[in-house]
Amino acid sequence: MEADRLNCPHTSAIKLEVFGFELQFSQDPNSKHLGTTVWDASMVFVKYLEKNCRKGRFCPSKLKGKRVIELGAGCGVAGFGMALLGCDVVSTDQVEVLPLLMRNVERNTSRIAQSNLDSGVSQTQHHC
């Protein structure tokens, strides 16, 4: 049964397609720090944003340029969901978690920049 799971104790990276981008988040679920795991709740949050971005308060035109601070960002999944909607995101976490968070931000920011010059998401701003 565990082989069918997206995320389990031996998974070192999670791929998540959101807003047409395939994002990849490194993780270390065996670490003593909770922030080094991609939690299911963060993936559900990003998918919720994706599903509801065409209406109401999650519309990119309403969020573009808004400042977001992600406290306890962990692997940075939720922050990327907000950044893809046009928010300027600052992600924070404990010192021990920052190297993993920074790696995920660098990897995914460059993926988005390379693959998306002409779509609705022209640039993401995501800082640690």
C-alpha cells in the first residue's frame, strides 16, 4: 500500500504540477526537523489555490504585487503557490531548514523563469 503513496519516509523529492508548471521540492522526511518534509497540507493548499484562482479573492489580478510572509515555510510549497499567483513572497524558517528551503526556491524559480516567458505568470518573486 505504501508504494502507492506520493509521499513516504524514503521519498527525497516531490514533484507537484501546479498552474501548468512541474515543481520539484527536495525533502528529508527522516530529519529531526519538521520543516524538511513536504506536508500533505501544503500540497492541498496549493491545489486549492489552483482550483479557485479564477474567482474571488484568489484571482491573480487581486493578488499581484501583494506581499506574503510565509512563517515556518519548510520546503516552500505554499509560498510557491502564492508566488505563482503574483505575490511577492518572503519565506522564513529555522536556520537548520534554510539550506533545503533555499535549494527549493532556487530550483523552482529557475524552472519557472526558463519555461515561462509569455504566459500569465511572467515572473515570480520568492525570497528566503
